[in-house]
Amino acid sequence: MNKRESNKPALSLTPLRGEVTNM
């Protein structure tokens, strides 16, 4: 899975996980 694709759903599902992936 692409990081961008995983980041989009991650932010919607869980903001905490999205922040970690963003870093």
C-alpha cells in the first residue's frame, strides 16, 4: 500500500495513527 493512500484513511479512522505515519 502506498504511504499517501494509507495516510488518507488513517487520518479518518484514527488521527493518532495518521500523525505517526505523517512523521
